[in-house]
Amino acid sequence: YRFMKDNGIPPDALESGKRKVLLVDDDPDLVKMMSEILKDAGRFEVRVVDNGFNAGMMIKEFQPDVMVLDADINGKEVCQRVRADEGLNEVKIICISSMIEDDNIAELKTAGADDFMHRPFEVEQLIERICEILNMEVAREKLA
């Protein structure tokens, strides 16, 4: 338990062995696909919301390890609100978008995003990024 606390690993990971992922996106098809692939990988517990307000509510309840946030859904504001809450300091944020420019990416990172991915992308790439950001080993055989 002390090792987990010292290394920023949520102690509830002991219970399920899975890391928690909150998907925030209003594209139901994309969310369904990402959610299914993450769950099938066997290492993630996934929750889904479709707007920034619900993300704020769910992040407190679910306490995810990482939030995958559609930057087009108040991305900057959601990042700022998460970073303003000291209880959420350990939550990693990966923003995704197909319609964002480099200066907006810099703004998102300044607001608190840890990483950014341009759409379209393969969900396997997202899993790799999640594993990297959470210091997990990438299980490549599961991605094939």
C-alpha cells in the first residue's frame, strides 16, 4: 500500500487490478468502440459521459486514473477545473480532437492536459498512450 501511495498508484487498483478510464466524448459510435476495446484489453475499468458537466460529476465519483477528453467539449475549461481540485491531482488527462490547431494544443496543455492525440487514430494507439501515461507495460500481444 505504501509503495502504491508513494508512486501515485490508486490503492483501489488492489481490488480489481484494473486502472480506471473516464471517456468524455459526444460521439456515441466512437465512445462505444473505444470503451469496448479498452474493456476487452482486460486491464481497464471504463466509464463514459458525453459532456463537460457530467465529466465534472463523474470524475469526483469514479476517481479515474486517466480521463480521455474530447477537446471540443469545453476541453480547456474541463482541464482547468480538474487541475483546480487538489483531490484530482493524480488524474492524467489525454485530450483528443480532429479540429484543433497547434496553438490550441498548447493552451490545453497549459490548462492541465498531459497529452494530446489528433483524430483519427487507432484505438490501439490510445491504449499505448494510456499505458505510457500511467507507467503501465504495453501488452502488445493483446493489441494484435
